[in-house]
Amino acid sequence: MTDLEYMDHAEEALAAIERCCDQLNDRTDADLDNQRVGGMITITFVNGSQLIVNLQKPLHEIWLAARSGGYHYRFDGKAWVDTKTGEEFFAQLSREATAQAGMTLSFSGN
């Protein structure tokens, strides 16, 4: 994958996260505070916990930092998948957000 292809796919993922946060705030009482600075999005929950998603351009990866740990994802041509487990990024993001918010939250790349 070229640097340009990576950035196109990575920017699509970050934009999807921002859209999902807005939609979740409209549909639920989650009250997510999402802030983007360059290639990093910080999602802050009412309880003060955070999820941090950031781009790792030299590695062509997206990293997710959560209370449960850190995760690294690479684009496989269809989706961002964990470099160790093969789990899809938005599924993990949904699970982590649900755990930290104390309510079911669903993120998707659409």
C-alpha cells in the first residue's frame, strides 16, 4: 500500500469515528466528547475515561488505546484488522466504548 492509499483509508476511518460519535450523541445519553487533532481522535466519556485513536503513518497502522490495552490495526484491503488477533477495528472500538460508557455503543466504518 502506498502512503497515499494508507492516508485515504485512514482518513475514511477517522471520519467514520467522528460521524458515529455524533450519531451516538443524537440517539443515546452517552454524551461522548470527541476531539480530533490531526491524525488523532480522543473520545472522552462521562466518567472521564478515554479512548484514543491515532494514525501511525510510518507503519501504515491505526492504533487504539483503551483501558484494556493498546491495539494496532492494518488495512487488509477491506477492513482494518488487529495485527495480533485479526479482529476488525470497529468491532473492537464498539466493545471498548461499550465497556467504558456502561451502555451499548456501536461504531461502524459506514
